[in-house]
Amino acid sequence: MNALAAGHHPGFLSPTGVEITFVLVGLATLGAAVLTVSTRQLVHAALWLVVALGGLAVEYLLLTAEFIAWVQVLIYVGSVVVLLLFGLMLTKAPIGRSPDADSGNRPVALGVAVAAAATLVWVVVDAFRTTWIDLHGVVQGSSRATGVSLFRHWVLPFEALSVLLLAALVGAIVLSRREEK
Amino acid sequence: MNGTIDVLLRLLGVLVVFLVFPLLVGQTEHKVMAHMQGRLGPMYAGGFHGWAQLVADGVKFAQKEDVVPADADRTVFQLAPAVALLPYLLVLVAIPVGPHGFVGQNLDAGLFFVLAVMGVGVLGSLMAGWASSNKYSLLGGLRTAAQLMAYELPMLLAAASVAMAAGTLSLPGIVGAYHWWWTPWQLVGGVVFFTAGLAELQRPPFDMPVADSEIIFGAYTEYTGLRFALFLLAEYAGIVVLCGLTTVLFLGGWHGPWAGGVGWLWTLAKTALLAFVVIWLRVSYPRLREDQLQKFAWTVLIPLALAQIALTGVVKVVTS
């Protein structure tokens, strides 16, 4: 927004250090993500997922969204992956290759993934085509800025999400309760 | 240029703290435990009351052979100690010691940074537990994961209560906003935070994941030499980080008489006192059973943390 108001459009041909870092971290994240779905070892997939999610957090940091970055690490790396690993250990994921990890759905999954990626890339590119974040001005992703925009402009989606999560929580408790006989 | 030197000096300072303080806590544990049990503890290494015992231990660990079990997943097995240790080094960067920018790096969302990165450290234990290809290690890893999931929530809620009270997520900002009546006001949250932190570090009485009488040493059973020493170091670095954080969040950090001059000394003194409590608990409490552990987290700590958040919110609204 700020950059737009200034009428200043940096070109693609003289990238700054941050932009180069952003692209490199992005490539590493993409590589880790591809390895997550292509590795034959179950636990390695979970660990590559850690790398991919961590790379995503670094990308948020480079975009000055510090709060989002740490929440990403806290929720996804700290909780979701731990839950995944817990499940894998409970089912005694073997060390080495799991030949039965592949199902016949591979081509379908690939198609869905490519379609989803294409849609997301198209939407993001179309929405933010000429928007540049001014890295040297006021930090646009600070916790204060995030909080203000969340609770001033996006209160309704926020509340809708909390209701959804509450419903999921209640549902999980109902499903996991044993029937008294 | 000056900025670069400043950053380098700060990072060097953090590294020195990271290398020295865990050893101090370890040595204190040797001596305090010994005296509480009517023993003397290490007396010979270094001459004066065995002060160099941990240096000698370090040399011993470095000499031992680094064994990787034949069936283990080599890469994951060897990476695990680094994953367990490095997060605590990163966390130390954000903990403020004294007023006027006496901190490695002032982060805007410092509170979230420390909690997020501390959670990553536990991945090291999980990796170790799975990659060792040992039943005891696997059981230890499972218990670690279950414990982390149960105790992460109360810890976060208690920390959120302090952030609400201070109106900021920055750690120096939280200490700056501190008043003496915060300690009684946030007392329940502080106890919950400290207890949940102990559980996250797997310190007694929450050391079910490494319970030596039933699963040898949990996820670390197969480790030898330096890698084993790194896991131990991670535990003691974790104690330093947890005590430092509790000091900063709930005990007012550098606040105290003559805070302008010797504020950093107050932070260190409070941290040391809490570290003593950690050791004291190890000597005096029996280990909780797995079901007791889970029950304690879900039925005691989480309701208490929620009550603390409600109290914080009410007081905040009434006084503002």
C-alpha cells in the first residue's frame, strides 16, 4: 500500500538481497515439500515436512510478518508435526523403506496437487500483482499491525473460525468418549 | 559497521552464557543434591570442592566412542542431539537481562518466539527415540510426545495471560511494564508456567519419558560420547532458559532495589533461585506415573491457566 502510494515500482532485473534470499528459501521449501510427498520413508516425510514448514516461517519473517512466522513454528512444527510423529511411533513406523506407503491414488493426487497449486499461484499473482512491501518503512507485519487489522476489519471471519474450532473440539470429545454400557 | 560489531558482540555474549550457565547449574545440582542427601558430592576434580567436575566429565564424554546402532536410521540418529540443543541457544538470544537494551535481540513477538522455538527442541527427543531402533527409546519418544502435547497448552495460556497484562509480546516490553503487584496477580499463571516448563524439560517429578528404572534412559538410551553429552547439555540449558523466562515473565526480571545500576544482577539472582528450586524438586518429589502426568496437565493445570486468563482480563478491564 505504502509503496503504491509512493508510485514507486522496483523492477525484477535488479533484485535486492532480501528478494534473492526470499527466492532461495522458497526453492528450498519447495524442494523439502516435494521430498515430503516423494520419500519412501514415513518418518522422513514428517521430518521433511518440518523443513518445509520452517522454510515457510522464514519466508514470513522476510516479509516482516514476525508474529505470523512464530505462530507458524509454534502450531505447525511444535504441535502438528509432534502429533504426526506421535501417530507414526504409535503405529511403529519402520526404519527404512515402507513399500506399502504408496497407493494407487498417486496420479490422482498429483493431478489434484498441480490443480490446487495452479489455482493458488494464479490467485496470489492476480491479487498482489503490483504490490510491493516497503521493507525499510514502518513494519507492516508487527503483532500490533496484525492485531489491529484482525480485530478491526476481520472480526467476523475470526469469530466464525473460533466457532468452527469449538465445534471441532466438541466433536472430538464426543467421538473419543467411550459408550457407557 | 558499528552495528555489525554490536550484533557480533551480543551474539558472542549469548554464546558464552549458553556455554557457561548450564555447566554452573549442573555443578550446583551435583553439590546441592549431595548435601540434601547427606553426601559431599564431587570433591577432588580441580581441588576446591570439586569445582572442575563437569569439565572433567566433558573431557570424558569427548573421549568416548561415538556408537551408532547397526539398525538405526543413521542421519536422523546423528542429527537429533543438534535439534535438541540448538533451539535453547536461539531462545537465549531473546531473553532480556537488564534495562536499556541489555538483551541479545529485542524481538517484536519475543514471547511467541521463545515458546515456538522451545517446542522445536522436543523434536530432537522424538527423532532420537524413533531413530535408535530400540523399544525403550521408542517408548521414551512416545512418552515425550504425549507429555509435550499435554503441557504445551497450559504453558502457552499462562504466557498469554502475562502478555495480556503487559499489553505487548516483546519480552523487554513485558519486564518494562512490570509492577510489584503483578507477582501476586499472576501467581497462579506463574506456577502453571513453571510446572509446565519443568514437564516440557522432562525434569523430575515429570521425568517419565526418561524413567531410568523402567525404560533405561528413554529416547537417549542408545547414545554415547559427545552426542549423549549434548542431550544432557540441552537439559541444563533448558533449565537456564525456563528459569530465565519465568523470571522475566512473572518475577519482574531486573526490577528490585537499585535496578538502574545492578538490574542484571537481579535477573541472574532470581534465575539462580529458580534453578535451585528445580534441583530441590528433583531431590524431594517422587516421579509421577504416566496417567497421573496426563491427568495433572488436563484437569489441573489447564483449568488453572484458564482461570488466570479470566482473572487477568477482569483486572485489566477494571483498572484501565
